[in-house]
Amino acid sequence: MEPSGKERWRIEGYLPKNEFRAQLEMGLARISFMNKQWADAEQRYDQVIERYAETAAAPEAVYWRGVSRYKSSNDHTVLGGVAEELGEKYPESVWEKKASVWSH
């Protein structure tokens, strides 16, 4: 939740410790993203990727890190790199499918 009390991320059900922690950090990244703090969001998503590469949160973090980078730079070419990274690291994820429209 944001300090104002607005919900930005929801986790339902039980998760193993590592997955739970990754989801908590995704929530913090989402708050930055929704507040248009693009550099902070990008950094937070990057931390999820580095710390929790083997979790279900990692491909989503790759996607949103790329969107954050695009938002801060208005350089659409970064999105092609997101699609490529997801195709290499997480080819079976739904996030790879979502980013596939950005492939060159």
C-alpha cells in the first residue's frame, strides 16, 4: 500500500519465503511505477531480477523494468531488448508473450 492507503499490489494465498519476498519487492516497484518515478521503479525491478531470478516474479520484473526505462527515456527501441531478454531467459512465461509484440 502507498502511504495514502491506496492498494498497489495484492498477494493472495501462501508462497514460499523467496517467492513471497520477491512479490513484496514487486509491490514496492509498482508504487514507484504508478507514481511515475521511472528511475526508482527501474532500479527496484532490477533488484527483483538480480535477487530472485528463479522466481515467478522475475519475468514480470524484466517486463516492467523495460517499460520503466522506456517511460523515462521515450526511446521505444529499449522494448525490443526486453522482448529479446525474455525470449532468452524466460521463453515460456506469459511476460515473454506480452513482450513479443516488441520483437524486431
